[in-house]
Amino acid sequence: MTTMSDELAKWLEQEECSAQRKLADVDLVIESNFSESDIHRLQTFYGAAVARLRAEGMKPSELIAKFPALTLTILVGHAALSYDSGRYWESFWIDMGQERKQVFENELRSSVNRLVEGFGLRSVASIQPVQMLGMHAGLPSHCMSDVVGVVVEHLRRGRRATGSAVFEWLWAPGKEYRQNSLDKPVRNFFHYGGEFALDVLDAFVRAIDGSFSGERVDQVRDNLLAKVPRILADGMAAALWKFSEGGAESETEVLTFASETPPRLLFDSLENQVIVALPRRRQDELWSVSVDGRVHDVVVVEQMFDEVGPHEEALPGPFEQIRIEDASSERTWVRTAVSRADPLLLFDGGSGSWIANQSSVPKGEVYALLPVGAVLEDAVSQTELSPYLELGAVYRWSAWRAALFDLSRCTSLQVVDGVHRGLLRGVRSVEVPTLIYRDRIVGLTTSSGMAVYGRRPMIELPRRDEASEQGWEIRVRNANDDNVAVLRLGSAIAHPVDPFEKLGLQLFGMFEVLVSGPSGVSLQYPVFLLEGVQVSHSAWIRVPESHQGAGSCKTLISCSGALSAEHDSVEFDVGKMSKVVEFRGARLAIRLVLTPPHASTYFGQRGDVVRWRSSVAKLEAESLDEVPNLMLNLPGCTAVRVELQADGQSTKWYVPTINSEGVCTVDLRVFTDAARRVLWSQLTAVLVNTTGQIQRFVIAEIGDPPAEDLSVSIDGKFLVFGGFRRQDGRAACLWWETAPWQPPEVVLIDSDRIELPRAFVEAGPIRIETYVRDTSGSGSTPVAPGSRAVVVEQSGWRRDHNKGRERLSRYLVEGGRPPMGASTLPDIWSILIRQADHLDNVRESQMYRELVRVLLASPRLALEALPSGHVLRGDVVASLIRSELVRRQFRELSAQSSGGGPSWVRCLVALAGVTGGAGGDAATASRAALRSSGGPELEGLVFRGEAITLHGDELDSAVDELVEQSTAELGLLHVDLRLLNKHIGSYSARWSSVLSAVTMSNDQFAVNKIVRLMAEVKYLAGEIEFVASVPHMALMERIAIFERLPKPRFNWFAAAVYSFAAACLCRLEAHDLGDNLATPGVLEQWAEIAQMCPELVVGDLVIADALVVNNIYGEISVDH
């Protein structure tokens, strides 16, 4: 009989063979595509094997040699799942289920490099074993949130949504600080992971960009599974879910703090003064600056343009400590600068930034501020340093001087003032080789967005003292065939070197350049080369020519040597941005993406993720304040002027500053007043490139073009248009007058006579509105007929497979009796909502009353047939009130409830069910439905008589909390409470609905009208008290809160009082506790409130109904 241990050994041997086969075909262990469950299973059985072999006396090295592939996979898998700084081995043994053994751990640690090299995997000599495991793990799960944060910030700044764009930005020469927000494993993976790491980063960037475009997290994960290993896809999906759903608030806060510029200490060499630079982030931001205990406040006024620099404050004299507080966020920034023991202040010679006292000083030029009479010495060589440039006295610093020193030949730095010596500082040599890219092929990229170069780059090495330093090693790896060329150089190289000199004359494909230097310095650069290829475009930049997109363009491709292109020329039609072109070499064929440079624009709020467009936008003058931020992406452009053109004249202009990435920002509020003075204007741009070429284009059209004498008629099966200008992107939106429930259809107007859609032929009158179609998808299609829409008459009505709906369409044309039946109730609501503004028409008013009678015949079914969606619509709730359905009871025992609709509808139906006289299972089901939709609070009120009103101290506390908040903060609190809203009867949901009335503060006319009606509300409260004490107590609570709130700031709260009073009156009538309590005037005023605050009204309707039910029946039992 086979023992369990024999089975275990056999299973491990099979898994070892499988792991070896997978590792034979990959460069990094993560590419073997293991899953989380795979690692947990391997850890369990490997741990069991460890315990068994320990008992048998096998040495750790023998176990590792027996199962090398399994050992490496488990080590890397643990790094992928549980890599935490300084705790790798501690959690490793816990996950293995084994006691920690230091001898075994040391053997595993020392075997990492041997295992990696033994399987021919990627190895980096300059990193530690655990870091090597982290690099092979790709991106550990706990690091994913950092990647999401960096990518989101990248997208918010309008940069290209590709992995290579993120990589180039993070690893830009001299910008290493940008990587600080990423953990060490992430930096190692992206730095040393080669093309695979770039592909993973590109997949992540596109996935995150897709999530901002509306893709669900599960869709993002499914898309990632086709591009990256499963464990990385799962980790990114979890991080995205945390960012967008579970932890959006905290993640956004981290991003905001990371993206904000902190205060900085600077030296102004022109004015010889030390300044503190305070960033401009919010309107009129207050900073508190304390210099050695002397405090003064600084108000930083917000400027309209991003190009305006920070606010600068000069510091009056030497200081030991500066403390800066941001009053709006209560964050504090403290720096200790000058001390008596070390009277020296250092600033970077290039940027002027302060060099902290604890930091080593970089070789190169620095500004030094020191007392008059003090000198600087190199303590190691015991030589006094002479200044490169004397700058003289420091402004407002008595007996202090400033000078510029060159520290390129120093090894230490110390200030000497008489016999006193200050802090001894080290002078570090910046060992950063630089890759000098040459001849980028404009418009050509890899599928991951990586730039393509037509000429091999050079490497510039820092020059060092050959006698005391070792040399450099440059390794170039061809990603296509894994050939490696090694170049070894001394340290005294004074000119750039060619790292590719051993690889031949014409290079084609992806290459990785690894530079190793003294003390383990190691840098890796990926580069894609296509030598012998030249690309030229007919336009140096494509610009929007219409609402259809960028203008047409032709690109010529020429190849020399062994290279050839799939096409010699490529033509791009209007709106076509990219095409794929295949290039072939002697042994390789690669498909690259050709995208001629084009101008892109974005309109929106600062901080939003940028969505670039390449077509002319359509704006209204009023919207310039709502979307004040215009961003322009202008590759190859050195200067731009943005103008507002009206009547052929430039009425306003602005010249923004273009950054190194070709992006500039314009605050559109500078054009608002000029745009409002005219009916129609165009926002244009004038571009200039390095050679002086000029290009003009229209960014956006603002307002409506001059009025047209538009005429539309129907000729048989054709629509005939006349009297309008021919314009690109012209379209017409068609609505059925005989079928208001149907969505509109859009037809393009490419001639004066177009074919009428088949469904509209002989389907009755059609309402038509023409507009300029926006192909960018920004939502310019009319959602409802506007004032410029015209009605074109024709006979007939809309045919439909639903005969009840067809009879309803015919009724709208011919009149008569409307069809009865549940199938047409949703369509009847659509008609009533549309007709609400046309009741002055006698025929429309008569139809309205007849259709309302159809609804009142089946109140419950009519309630459940209300249009519903993700956003509660004010016109829907207002129509519910005007139909007087709110005065009806919903206990139709003969009607089968659909069980659908929003939660407030389900609550009303459930309340009707628990009081409808049905017992047994029906009553139990109604109670369960009430608990599910309304929550335990609403169930407790109805079935146990639990009060939901406030009294005494609770009421005072609620009033105090409201008074402490500004109007804007109350609006944000309403949003926060709505996010917490799980049940409509919960405390947070009730206050969320009440606070929704704060939106009425924008309409003072409507608010003042309601305030004048408060006397009527108090009278109605007396009417309610006479018939029902429970709802009366709740109404008096709201009246008490309103009377204690300060006026006129809280006049809007009158809407919450009036709405609840009207709701109580209607539900009392519904339960036969009164007749005509709610007059037509009360209902109309309540409908107007519902139009602006639908959440308030439906919340009051449910609570009022529950209070009335409790008032009538007391504590309801299931058997009632």
C-alpha cells in the first residue's frame, strides 16, 4: 500500500517538472502565470515536505537542490502576495505553516541568485536577494495602490495614456524624485523588468484609463487577463476597486497631498535674498508663517492661470526654525535651518532650492550663506575653499554674505568661524549616467506607446578620478534574440560613448542598456531603434478642421539597408488618427503604430482625468464658468496664442506657457465676459513651431450661430430641409409626437433631402431639432426638444408590436377613450410628464385628465410603473403629485405587485401590504419587503412603535451641527450621507433627504415664496394634530428646527417643513382620515418643490405613510 509521504513526494516531483518547463520559457518568474491559489497550495505541501525531510535529517541545501523550480516559484509567489518591507521572511514561515529556522532561511537567502541564474532568468547583481525576488514577482499586491495613484495623477495632468509615457516621466534624467511614491519592488520591476515590465505598465495604464471611461472593475480584470499574468490582473482589479469604490476617499486624499507642491525655501541670487515660496492652491488661501516664534499671516490670492508662480515671502534675517501652517487643511511644515553651532545655509546652484543640513552636499555649484568673516573648508584635505563668485551681503540679513562655490573637487565641507567649526558635511559624487536619445521618429511608436528612434543613443558617463575609482561596464541586450554585448570602460571618459558599437551597423527592435558603475551603481534604459527609416508628414501638426476630427494628412516612409516598410505612404482621412504599419528586417517583422502629430483639446475641471479630443467643441457662454479649464496638447509647438473671435475680429486673447511635454493650460474665465456680449463666437489658436511655421485652428464654437430661416417638410418618405447653411456634422433629432415614450432618433443631414427613417413614415407629427453633431461623444445631442425645435405635420400614428401601446398612440391623434391595461401605464406616465407644461391647451388638458383617471384606477400598478433610473428625476416626482396618486391607498389585493422599482416605491407598496388585511404568508412577505427596502428603523416604527423623532438635547445638538456648517459644506454633507444611504428609513437617509433642500438656496425667489407660506403650514399642523398625533409630533420637530435656525441663511429649510406637511396631509387622506386636506394649491406648491428636490419629497412620502400607519394601527403584529 502506498504511504501518504510517498504520494507527497510523487506530487512534488510532478509539480517540480511542471515548474521547470514553465521557467524554461520565461525571463521573469511572474511570467509563468501562477495564481494565488497555486502559491498557497505549493506552500502547504512544500511546508509539509520541509517538516518531513527535517525529521529525516536532510540538509536544507539538499531539499533546495531536489526541488529548485518549486523553491524559486514559492519564494517569488510569496513576494507577490505578502512582500512587506523588512518582514519578508517572518511572513514566509507563517504562510508555510512552519517554525522559523535561521539555518534554512540563510540557505534559502543565499540560493536566490544561484537559482535565478541556473534557470537562465533575468539577474541583477546590484540588488539584494529579497529585492531580486520582488523584481521577479512583478508588482506585489500591496504596492498596487501606489501604481494606481501614480497613473491617475499622470492622467489628470493630460499626459499620454500609455505605459511608456509613464515610464519616461518617472525615469526622466535628473527627476528621480518622481519615483519616491513607488515602493522599492515596483521601482526595481519597472527598472529591470525589460519589455515585459513596460507591457505590464502599459496594460495597467490603459486599464485605469478605461475604468475612468465607465468600465466596471470586473470588465477591467477580464481585459487584463489577456495581457498580464493572472496574479497581477487580480491585484490591479482589487486596487482599482479600492480606489473607485471601497477606499476612494482615502486614496483621493493621498493623491491630492502627493500632487500639491509644498512650501519651499529658495535663494534668489538676483536679489540676494532668502524667500519662502507658498503655493497657490485654493482661493484666498491663508498661511501662517512663524520664524523663530514671530508669527504673521499671509493670504495667498488665487490667480487665474496655472503659469503664475507661487507667492514669495522674503525672510528677514537668519532663523533657526521656520514653521508654516496651512490654515485650510491644518497641515504643518517645519524646517530647522541655521543654528549657532552651524552658521551656514546651502542652496542648490542650479534651482536655488535649500539643501537640508542633514543632507550630503552634491558635487557641483552651491550657494552658501555664512557670516561675514567665516570661511568654508574641505576638512578632509584641510584646505580653505575660494568662492567661484562673491555675491555680497544678504538682503535684510545683518553681517551675512552670500557666495557661489564649486565643490566638484571637494570631499567634505565645513564652516569655520574663527576657532569654532560647524557641522561636517560629506560631498557626494552624483553617479548618474545619462542616455542621450537622438533622432526620434515623430509619430511612430510601439503598440505600448514607446517612442521609436532612428539613430542609436549615446551614453554620457560622469567623469571621475581614474586613480581612485573603478570603471564602468555597459551591457546591451537585444530583446529579440537575447544576444548581449559587453563594453568595459575606464572612469575618465570625457566624451559620450556608443554602447551599441559591437552590435552592427543597422539596428532594428527593442534593446535594453544596463550601465553598472562604482559601488554597485546600476541603471537600465529600454530603447526601440529603427535605424535607416525616415518618416515625414504633410503637416507638421494636424488640427481640428470640423466637428468630425483632425484634418487629413499624408505620411511618407523611406527605408534604407535591409529594412522595408509595408507602405511607402499612408493617408489619413479626417478624424482618422492612427494606422498600423509593419516593418521588416532580415530576421524580424514588427508592427508599429503611426500617429501623425495632432492638436488635442480638453475642457473640464482641474483635477479631473483628462479626456483629449481632436474635434471642434460646441460650448455655451454660460458653461465657461462650469468648465473653466482648457488644456491644449500641441506636440512640436513652441508658442501659442488663444483668441476669441467674434464678427471677424479678435475681442480677447491670451498667451499661455507651453511646458516641456507640449501641454498648456488656459483659464476660460478670462473669455467669459467677452463671449457673453455676443451671440456667437469662436475660440481659436495660433501655433508656431521651432522653424517659424504657423498653424491656425478653431478650438470651440461658443453660442449659437446666426439664426437661420429653417424650414423642414415631409415629401413622401423624405425629409426636405431648406434655409440653413451647409455645415460639417449637421444632424437632426427626431421625436414622435404620437409616442413620447420612445427615445429620439438622430439622422445626419448630408444633403437638402434625406430619407425619413422607416418607423417615422406615416407615424403622425414629428418634432425636429437640428444641431451640429459632436463626434467626440461629449453629449451634445439634445436630450429633449428645445425652443428651436419645429413640428412637421403628417397623418397616422406609430405602429407597435404592443397593441395597447399602438392604441395609446392612436388615442393621442384621434382622441376617444384611452386604452386601459397595465402594459400601457409606463407610457402614460411619459405622456403626463411631457404634457405637464402644456395644460393651457384645452385638448391637452382634457387628455391629461383622462389619462390620470387610467392611473387612478390601479394606484399600486401605476406607482410601480413610474419611470425609474439611477438618478431620481424631479419631473417624475412632480407628475406623481399632480396626478394626485399620492392621495390614494396602494392596497390592491387583486393586483400582483411586480416587486420592482426604486426603494421608496417598494416601501410604499410594502406599507400597504402590512395594513391590507391579508394574513399569514402575505403579511410576512410584506414585512420582509419593508425591512429590506426601508431598513430596521422603518420596520421598528411600524411593528414596534419605535420613535424616530428628536427631543430636548438631541434637537439642540442637531440644530448646532447645522449652524456650524456653511451652505457649501451642507451640500457636501448631503452627498456623503447619500453615499451611506442603504435604507430609506435609516437616520442618514432621512437627513440626506432633508439636506437635499439646500439646493433650493440657489433659487431665492422660490425659497422666499415658501417662507411666506409657513403661517399656512402651522395652520395645517393644527389640522393634522386633530386627526393624527404621531405625524403631528414629527412635523412639529421640523418646525422647531426651522424656528431655531438663523435666518435668512437657512430659509431653504422651509421647503423641508412644507414638503413633510404636504406628505402627511396626502397620506392621511389615503388612509381615510380626512377629505380634501391637501388643497390644489398645496399640491402645486409641493410639486414645485419636488421638481427641485425630488429626494426630499419621496423621503417625506415614505416617512409620512409609516407614521400614519403607526398612528392608526399602533404596534402591528404579523397576525394583524
